[in-house]
Amino acid sequence: MVSVFKNIFRRMEDSKRLSQILVLVSFLIAFAAIRIITYFQKIGALFNPGIRATLHIHHLVPGIILLLISGYVGLSFWATDRIRHFMAILFGVGAALVIDEFALWLI
């Protein structure tokens, strides 16, 4: 089973589409994690620091910051695979944080 994943990863890396796949996978994992955490906070199963805090920062704000930083660094160092792949992951997480707060865009 591990060899199958190694072959798939090697093919993705050779095809130069690894950054795109990393954005997609990190977005899906982060979005699912955010939804699960906020659901459990809403039903009271997890501590929600935003309830008693005087200042509440929605996760839209760090999401926008992640998008800006990872986009700039990813474009600036596009020739370096390691940096480009790490920035692809940060970009996916930032996009998930922003899209999860999409309702705030409409208000």
C-alpha cells in the first residue's frame, strides 16, 4: 500500500502539479477541521474563547494574512520547490479560513 502512494507522489512530483494538489488537499483538510471545531464550539463541547472575550477576531483575518504572505512568497520563490510547496499548503489553509467566513462577506 505504501509503495502505491510513493508511486502516486512520484508521478505528481514529476508532473509539476504537486503544488496544485497540495493547495487542494490542505484546503479540504483545513476546511473540514475548521467546520468540526466551530460545530463543537457551538454545541458547547469545546471551549470557545470568543464568547467571553471583549475583542473577537474572526478567522477571516488570519486567513487573509496567510493568503497575502503565502501568495507573495510563493510567487517570489517559485523556482525553489520546497518553498513553493510549503507556500501552497499555507495558501490552501488561508483560503479555507477565508471561505469558511464567507457569510461575513455578505453582511
